[in-house]
Amino acid sequence: MTIDPAHDDRRGSRAHGSGRAALRGLALALAGLPLSVLCLVLTAVSLALIPVGVGLVTTPYVLAGVRTYANWRRLLAASWGGVRIPPAYRPLPPDGNPWTRTFALLGDPATWRDLGWLPVDMTAGFVTALLPAVLLLYPLEGFAIAAGLWRVLPDGYWYGFVRVDGQASAFGAALLALGLLVLAHFFTTRLLHAHFRLTRAVLGSDEETLAERVRVLTETRRDAVDTSAAELRRIERDLHDGAQARLVAMGMNLGTVEALLDKDPEQAREVLAQARRSSAEALDELRDLVRGIHPPVLAERGLGDAVRALALRLPVATEVTVELRGRAEAPVESAAYFAVSELLANAVKHSGADRIWVDLHHADGSLRMTVTDNGKGGARAGAGSGLSGVERRLGTFDGVLAVSSPAGGPTLVTMELPCALS
């Protein structure tokens, strides 16, 4: 008889996936129920206190917490179930007073969609998250009954639809448990996926998501145009103040050499050596300028090797892990490279870290990049750091950025760019 190793791998992978789905569903049920209840109760109390003025102060913070919780569940839906639920929140006034921020939040349909999702998550969401674990763990009771547990059970104990009153019926419970285990093997991951689809059905809104996508693309296009104009001005300034000035000086030196060649050959050689040094410095500056526009190693070797080369030049020990089976389009690679470059520069300058980890891989049609450091933490997007620029750069390609940086560290920045690899 011939054994197919690939078949065994697929069977083992499915069993591993069933166990993982059961554990994830159990974690979602145990953590999601109290958090959803807490968010709903705090929101109800805060809204009830608006007429007396207290709610005007507390509501923005409570609703911001609800958004954070909903976004966390969106992240889990994408990473655990492959179900993307893009947020469609309207931008808030940057420096609004409590009254303005409260009613801006309450006037956003996405806020009410989040609040409507909380009771659904407490009921149907709890059940669909718990089912994978129940389907996988409940058969253990049936096997235990057949192994002798039935002797200590009360008379007329029911396991499923099997009434256990002796060893024969205990074996029937074991057969039922075996059938449930077979069903768990095939349906556990599907049940967890159904939980995430339910979350998407309540939290997602195609019309508002499309409108938010149009708004984001409009902003990122404007940012891209502004960034391109600023980059062109920088290149012009660098050429004018750097390489161009050195080339002009080199031309003047060569003119001096021409005049001194017959009168003072020794001085002419000195000026010629100076012109040679100026040409070498101008060449180095041009290379640095070209590397800043589009690194040659990125064009020749791809994103993985370009990030590795970048890590080698850092003063902090950096470990790079790359799992890319191909190359993305050149604009996407360029955006990813400079995003990682900016994050590494931030980590070196501001985090105080002595070690950095970079991970690049492609999964589910997206290029996913993480930069982690063991520094002091406290990084926030939009706080005047380079993270806001990275977010705008990724937004041009419909990419997203998430930051986890508690005080004391570590800092984990995750980026995702939708793309296909050649």
C-alpha cells in the first residue's frame, strides 16, 4: 500500500486547524461576553448622563473605547478568520470641545452600528464563538462515560439524545461522541468563520465603507501629490547645494589647472587632486540621492534583500525575517520599503531599543510587515512622529497601519498592503 505524505499533511493540518479554531472561539466567547456587556453598560450610563452635563465629558471616552474594542474584533476577524471588516468612521474634529466631540460621535452612523453590534455579540456572537469549542470538547465527555464515568452519574443521565443507564448505553454515548468528533474535524473552522461573518454583517456597511474609501483615497491622493512636490523640491535643493556646487567647483579647479599647467606644474597637480576629490564626493552625493529616490538593491533584488541591506546599516541589532514567494509591483515595493525604513529610523532615534525585529510575509492577498522593538514604547500614530507619514504613504495603496506601544514597551507596528506577488 502506498502512503501519500501530502494527504497526511493535509489531514494533520485540518486537525491542527480544528483545535486552533476551538481555542480561538473559546477565547472569543470568554473575553467577548464581559467586554461587550461592559461597553454596553458604560455607554448606556454615559448617554443617560448627557442631560446633566456629565455625559458630555464621559461619552467621547466611552465611545472611543467602544471603537477600540470593535477595531480589535475587526483585527481578529481578519487575522483569525480572513474576514475583512474595514472601519468607516467619520473624522472627528481635531480640537473640539466635549460638546462638539460628543455630538460628532453620536452623529456618526458607524457609532450606532458599533452599539447595535454589542448586544448581537453578547447573544448570537457568544453562541457562534463557543460552538467550535463545544463541538470539539463535548465528545470527551462521551468517551469518559464509556470508560466508566457512567457508574457515578445519576440514573437517567442524558448524553445528547442517548440515555445512559448502563455499559451498553455508555458505548452508545461513545459512538455519538465519535460522530460529533468527526463533525468537529470538518466544521469547527467553518463555525468560527460563521462567527466572523456575523460580525461583518453587523459591523460592516458596504455603502458607508465605499464612501469612507472614496474619502480616504481623495485624502491620500492629495497627500501623495503634496509629498511628490516636496520630494521634487528636496531633490532640487540637494542637487543645487550638493552635487551641482561640487561640479561647479571642480570645473573652476580644472580651469585653474589649465592656467597653471605651464607656469607651476606642482600647484597644478595639487589643484587637480582637489578636483578629483570633489568629483568623488559629488559621485557619493549623487549615489546617496539616487538611493533616497529608489535604492538600486530594491530594483535589482527585491524588497526582502533591500530591507536586509537597510538593517545592516543600522546601529541597532536588527533581525529580518522574509517569507515572500515573488515580488510585488514596483510602486508597492517602494512604498513598503520606505515605510519600513521610516519605522526603523523612528525606532533607532526615539525608542531607546537595543534590538529590532522585522518580519515580511505575504498571506491572503496582502503584504504584511511588522517592525518590533524592545524600547520604551509610547509611540502613537498622528502624534507628530513619522507614523502619520507612513500611514499616509500606505493609504495611497489602500494599506493600513496599526500600532501597539504601551508605556515601557515593546512597540509593535503592523502594516498591510493589498497586493499580488509575481
